[in-house]
Amino acid sequence: MNTDNKLELHIMVEYTSAILLHTIPASLFYSARKGQDIVKITKPGPLAGVEEKTKSIFLEPKLWCIIWGMCSTTVGYTNFGLYLPLHLNSVFQFNSQQGSLFLSIFSIGDFFGRVFGPALSDKFGTRWLWYCGGLSGAGLTMIILAFQVPPTVVGCCTFTAGICSGVFIGIYPALLSDELGADRLNHTYPVSLTIAGICNLAGPPILAQISSRLNSYAVMMVLGLSLIFGSLPLLLISTWRLNPEHLTSAQPNQEDILENKS
């Protein structure tokens, strides 16, 4: 074998080794079963209760209500920027340049909502009320756009939808922290985004079918209704927990406290 063939063989072996090392996990060769006779854990470590605490998160009704609202934004909020120019073109015969102007108006409102929404929610009211109000407000303005209104009303509704959208997007991490605990945020935030991302895959095909079979009015109606329905579960469960009867039953009995102290 000459020098060139040896060099080619050496390079091919190196490439093959690199591919195998980056694709085949080492656990196939160094299995944990081989070390069971060597290492045995008899005492629970400091992370023994983490798994139970993590499982308890997914039993929280508020988590799924918040995730429901987040999934609704993947339909109403994400696709609004795609179908607004199409709707304006079909209703007012606006060209692409005029339609992009309304998208800029929506983006400006979204910016103001993201900047001022979290700060205002810290000082006034509860955060879940701001979140549900942002979803419902954005949905309501999108429903108004589903009707034939003057261009000035379209501009005002687009700006209002942007502000409301910026509010519920901006306060979302703080909402998870307030409702479910800051120590759980590293679990709740990625899970909610993952589920919302999966739901985002179903939005564009469904809206495309509605747009092709009906019209852009129906699409704007679906976008608005999705956000309003997304706010209902969290709004209902939070309002129910503010019920005086529920607050009274949730408070511990004074006799039980005295017995525990004694």
C-alpha cells in the first residue's frame, strides 16, 4: 500500500470515528447496569424530593389554564401578522406596502405593551387579570377587524391589539412565577413553551383551509375568538378562588393550629 492510500485510509478512519462518537451515545458501551454491584445508593440525596415536587407541578390546574392561554396565542397572535395584510387587501384593496404600514403600527403597540405592561402589572391589580385582559382585549379588537370598518378604525384596532399582545407576552414569565412559584419557573416555562410550539404547528394549516373555503373575515374572527377562549380558563379559576366561601374553606381552623402547637 503506497503513501497516498495509507493517508486516505487514515482520513477515512478519522471521519468514521468522529461520526460514531457524535451519533452513538456512550451509554451503549458503558451501561449503568455494569456498575450496579459497585455503587449502591442507600440514602436519599439532597435531590430526593425534587422529582415529587416536579410531578406536583403538573397536577396544578392553574398551570394548564396558563398553558391553554399560551397555546391560544400561537393561533391568534402568531398568525395575525400573516393574515392582516391579506385581509386589508381583500377588503380595502391595499397593496403590500400599505399593508406593511399597519404591521408597523401593530409592532409599535406590541413594543409599548411589552415595556409598560409588566411595570403596570406590578403596581396595579393582579397579574392574572392583566394577562386575561390582554388576551381578551386583543381578541376583541381582532373581531372588530372582521367587520367592514373604516381604515381609521382599522388603525386604532391594530394599535390596540398590539398593545394588548405586548402586555400578555411581556408578563407571561412573571405570571408563572406568581401563580406557581419562582422556584418552579425552570420547569413551568420550558414546558409551556414546548406545548405551545407543538400547537403552533396546527395553526397555519387550519387557517389556510378557512381562508380558502370561506374568506378573510372568517380568519380574523377565528383569530380573535381563539384569544378570548384562551383567557377564559384562567379567568374562571382565578375568579372562583376569590370567592369568599373558597377563601374561608382554604383558611386553617384555629383549633387545629392550637392543637398542632400543643
